[in-house]
Amino acid sequence: MIEVRNLEKHYTVAEKEAGLAGSLKSFFKRQIRVVKAVDGVSFQIATGEMVGFLGANGAGKTTTLKMLSGLLHPSAGEARVAGFVPFERQSNFLKTITLIMGQKQQLIWDLPALDSFLVNQAIYEIPDAEYKATMQEFTDLLDLQDVLKKQVRKLSLGERMKCELAAALLHKPKVLFLDEPTIGLDVNMQVRIREFIAAYNQKFAATVILTSHYMADVTALCKRIIVVDKGRIIFDGDLAALLETTSPSKIMKLQLERLVPRADLERYASILQLEGLNVEFSVPRAEVSVKAAKLLAELPVADITIEDPPIEEIIGQLFTQARAEVNV
Amino acid sequence: MNSQPMSPFENTWRKFKALFGAWLAHMTVYRAEILIWMLSGTIPLIMLAVWIGQAQAAGGTVGGFSASDFAAYFLAAWLSGQMIVAWVAWEIDFAIRQGTFSSKLLRPINPFWEYFMQHITERFVRGPFILAVVALGTLLIPGTRLVASAGHLLVYILAIILAFAIRFLIAYCIGLLCFWLENATALDELYFVLSIMLSGSFAPLDFYPAWLRPILEFLPFPYIVYYPAQILIGRLPWSEIARVLLVQCVWLAIIFVLFSWLWKAGRRHYGAVGA
Amino acid sequence: MTRYWRLISIFMGASLSAQLEYRVNFVINLVETILRVLGSLLGLIILLGENKSLGGWSFHEAAVVLGVFTLFDGLIGLALAPNLNRIAEGVRTGTMDFTLLKPIDSQFLVSFRNINLLRLPDVLLGLGIIVWAVLQSPILPNLGNLSLGILLLLCAYSIVYGIWFMLSTTAFWFVRVENITELFMGFYRAGQFPVSVFPGWVRTLFTFVIPIAFITTIPAQALTGKLEQNSLWIALGFAALLLFLSRWFWRFALRSYTSASS
């Protein structure tokens, strides 16, 4: 569905020093620097796949999405989405995709959202019957019935985002580019939007690329992730596999019934943390079940939990590794 | 997927209806703002008062114009100025800076039509206010004949549509310059100042210095306010009216070529550097 | 007092450095201002064409009025609009909260926070026209006329400030008033001509209802030695009244301020 080969995007930016003196200086002479926002990116995404795009601010996520949706022309390399060259922006291509960027609205601010939907219906040439069915479906899934007839400017952030999503998906695109779809929303609303995206993907076999600051969005929706750093891909693959390769150990949290000397505990595994009755061990993946059985048998255990290390930490590790390799 | 395919004509008609309906509703919400914005075009009305004062001071007429002649001319000039208002340069500038231009580009319709429809629907909301002012002016200054004949009115409508198209496309071109310039809306203000000066809002062009007249004929400005106003009040012979309409069409063609080129180049540039 | 002066200079430094980013704007605005003044001069020439008099004013005297008009147009853009037009924004977005919490006079803070130096050329050009036109008149103004002129210019500024400030403050009730000051500007444009050119009731309107005459015509009268005694007292009265009203109106508005919730 999506094919990307050696995609690059370069920008020139004007730079300015701080303060009045810097402003004066750049008033007369601009400093210019070339930034490689995307620097040779290749990947393929199959129909129906949901892929998480991760990376720090300025890593090149949004620029890549803009190239894939046809807003930006690549400096080098090529991209194909649903068989189209995005930048040609053929009408049929535009009817196949959608791009959602945070809260940048396509809704008309001073009118009820319903009016914007009607405009989109006409622009995307959606027949009445189909429009009604889709609206019905979205209204149920997103709980829109009370929202549709209110002026957009009077909606809460979450309500507006739901309408934004519905407007962007009204023409049932096959490819979804979602740039921070849950930014600024409260946890409940995040879950809501996530569920909706998952349902949409299921129902229409839509291909989804998603960027998000909230790791929970990605872990909940995407099996596969692509991690970019400084315009390059540093990881592309299964989220579960990433957990295994980058973090070969799990965290085992124990609550004891009575105090046990540190020396005794250290015999079982390396201790991450010890505070009174609470112990945290780091245990290699392969030994988790053996170790757990042993601990339960030999220590006064009140409670035991086994977890993966937090994903943010793993991604962080990935960045450090990638940078270290570059520096060597 | 599609249950019943629609003809291209039907699709276009639906798009027109949907955009018209939505933007008319939007402009109705903004009627108070529109009323206030109308005040930014007061120059012809101020000049109306000034010239009547001048005519009175001179004992009745100045340069062959009586008070009611001035009233007819300036009311027609004000009406024309109101009909051709275009703020699309600001809209484009705002959209590019806020990033909403991207989402407009992603729809399978040229953003041009959305902006065009905004202006058309706004005219419907502005219309009643304009008529009220014009009617009031005609009543206050006795003997004012704003419309020469039904025929003149019809030709005026054609001329003012052409004038609007010229002004709208100029503003659109200036807006497209936002792809390259930091703030192209300043250029639109520049245009506005020039147009107040040279379009005949200050005085009927008959009063302008003799050396300036021939230069003005080669600029678009007189053709969007002065000549339409002259047509409405019946000061032009029919042969001259035909010439005016022809020149308007030539200007429209020139600016349309410029617009198409800027749009193509602008899209390429936007694709190259983003906003 | 010194504290307020220091604050003003800090504010101005900051907004100046933000504006230097837009050098194209700077040039365009300069061209625009020059064109606008040329246009107005052209307008004067056209108007004076036959009568050689504009409501009893000669070309150079009328040019003084135009100079004062340009000066205040510039001052509005330089110092008033960049501050007062933000009141609406502050009320809508809730940033007015922060302004009200600062330990300085809130009316001062909303009035003198920013400066738009893009419009400085307008001010200089206005002053230039005044000086040029005054020097052309057969009798140069004496020291008395000059100081009267300056006093009346200060009154005029107070009048403009008062009107503009009150219009902007209506934002506390009507949220979307960003262009409400056009209400004033629409009439102010009449101030580029001496008020005596207008026929009867229009003149009364611009003198006593919307005191445009006291902003441009009356100071120009003082500078060209045409001032009538009464005008001075009325100008002082208008200035004091509008300053007082603006103060009262601000306090009144603050009482009905409901902080934006979301």
C-alpha cells in the first residue's frame, strides 16, 4: 500500500542570534543553514497495517507524513501510496487518503460541525445513502449526537477532535496519516479516539501511520513501529521483538511478608530497588518462570508481579545506542 | 462502493450548493463584523461631503458638477467599491501561517472555490446594508439620480462582476506571494492605497491633472470603480461603455494568466519548503 | 514614575527586536505611507483646482491639517493599536488574567506594552509635512502659537487615546471586537481635511459628536495662527473629559470581567 525508497527532504533555514543585536544583524544579513529533515528513509507498509512512527520532535516524522500525503515534494527518493505518486495530487489519490494533524481544523469555526460535514460530502462526492450510513456509524462510535449541532467554537477540545476525525474520515479513506491525533486530550478521550481508530482499521482494512507523543497510543494500536532519529530510521519492526532485543530482562516486583536481609535477596537476582518489604529484581527473560517459582518457594512472598520495562525507557535506550554507533 | 454514480454536472452543482449554503450561514453569523468592515471604505462618502461643500462654496457647481451630480457619482463609486471588496490575500496568508492551508490542499477541490464562495456569499449579507446607505444618500441629497436607466443598470451589473473578478484575482495573486514572502498582505494594503488614489474614489477622474489621465487609462484601477460608476449614472455613451467592458476583459485575461502561473509555481515552492 | 519609564523601555526593546524580523514589511510600509501622503496631497491639489481655497484654507494651511492627520494616523499605528487591539485577544484567550495580576496599574499595562515601529515613518512624515507646510506660510508662527499648537496636539492625543481605549474596552462585553476601532477610523479619515470644508450639519457632527475637528483642524489652526479662543477651552475640556471617561470605563469594565474559562 505504501512504498518508500530513499526518501529525503532538505530545508534551508534562516538563523538569528538572541537579543536586539542579533535581530539587527539578521535584518541586514541572514544566516542560512541546510537541514536534512528526512535523510534517506525506506520502508514498505502492507494494506491494513497499523504502524507507529516514533521519534523526538524534529526527527522527521511530520515531514515524512507530509511527503506521503503529497503536501511536500521529496528532495530525493520516491514514494508511492496506493499506487499513486503523492505529489501529483490526483483527485482519486486525495479521495483515498486523509491526514490529521493535531487540532489544525478543517471545520468551519462559527458553524455547527454538521455544516462542515455537508461541505465535505459534496467535495468528496459522497452519495447521500452512503453519507447517511457513514454518519450513523461515526455518530455511534464517537458518541456525536449531542455535538453535531453545536457551533464548533463552543465545543471542548475533545469534542472538536472527535468531529475533526469524523470530517477527515467521512470519505472512508484507505490510507490514514495521523499526526498526534490525541495531543492535548484527557486520558478518557485518548482511549476513545484510539478505540475508534482501531475499529475503523478493522472495518475498512485501512492502512494507518500514526505518530504520537503518548506511547500508549502506539502500544495500543500498532504491532509494528518505525523509530526515526535525525531523519534516519533506527528501528523498523515488531514492537514485541523490539522489547526482546533491546531489553532482554523483565522486572519482577515482590512484596514480602517480613524483612529479609539484602545479602539473602541478592543471591536470587540483581536488585533494582529495595525499600523495606518491596523488592524489584531485574530477571533475564529466559529465566523468568524458573526464578519466579524459586522465589515463591523460598521467600515469604505476599505478592508478585512481572512487567516489561516502560517502553519510553526502551526507546530512549535505542536512541542512545544509535547515537553511540554514529559517533564511533 | 458507490450506489448510484452521479454525472459530473450534478457533482459540481452539489459542491456549489454545499459551499454556498455553509458560507452564507457563516457570513450571517458575522453580519456585525461585516457592517463594521464596511466602514473601512468611507473615503467616497467623505469625499461626497467635501465636494458638496466645495460646490456650495463656489456657488452651485464645480467643473460642471452640481451637488446632486457629485452625490450620484460618489454614491455609485462607493457602491462599486463595496461590491468589489476582496480580503482573500489575508485569508491565504492566515491559512499558510496557521498550517490550515495544508488541509485545504488535501481536499479534492481547489481552495480557490472555497475562497471565491466566501466572497460571493458575503456580498449577499453586505447587500442590504449597502442598499440602505445608497437609498439614504439619495434621499438626503435632493435631485440625485443614481441609476440612469434599466439598460444602464444591467450593463453596470456586468461591469461590476468583471471589476470584482479583477480585484479578487489581484488579491489572490498577492495572497499566493505568501509562499515566498514573509508577509505579503502588506502588499495588498499597498494596492489598496493605490486604488483609493487612482480608482476615482477621491474625485471623478475628470478633475485629475491632465498629465495623469492618460497614465491612468493604462492601469486597472479606473476600470474597477470609476468606469463602472460612470456607467451606472449614465455619463458614458454606449460606444465608450463597450470599450470599457473590452478593456476589463483584457485586464481579467492578463491577471488570470499571472494567477495560473503563480498558483503552479507556488504549489511547487510550497512542496519544496513547506510553509 | 521611573519604574514606569523603565518598563516602557524594556517593552519597546522586546517588540522592536520582534519586528526587525520582517524587513520586507518595513520597506513596503514605508512605500505605502509615502504613497498615501502623496495621494492625499494629490487630493488637495485636485480639490483646490478651481477655487484656490478649501473652506477658507490655502493649500499650505490645508497641508498642515494633512500633516497632523498623518501624524496621528502614525501614532495610532505606532502606540495605540498594537496595545489596545490586544485587549480583545486577552479577554478571549484569558491572558488578561495575567495582566490583571501584575503589580502595576492595569490600564497602564494594557496601554503601553507594545510599540509598532513599522509605523514610525508615518509619525516622522507627519511631523515633516507640518514643518514644511508651516514654513511655507507668509507669516511664521510666533512662540505663542507654537506652544499653543503643541498643547493642542497633546489634547488631540488624549482625545484619540480616550476614544480608542473605550472602543477597545468594549471587548469585555463583546468578545469579537477586533475590528471595532474601524468605527472610529471610518470617521477619522474625514480629518485629513479642514472641518470647514464640510457642509453644515456634517461639520457639527465632526466637531461635537465625533470630535475629529479637535484632533486635526484645531491644532492646525493654532500652528497657522487661525485659532479662536473658544476652541482652546473646548479642546482642553474634551481631552480632560475623555481621559477621565477612559479611566472610569476601564474600572467599570473590570467589574464585569468574567475570566475566560477554557
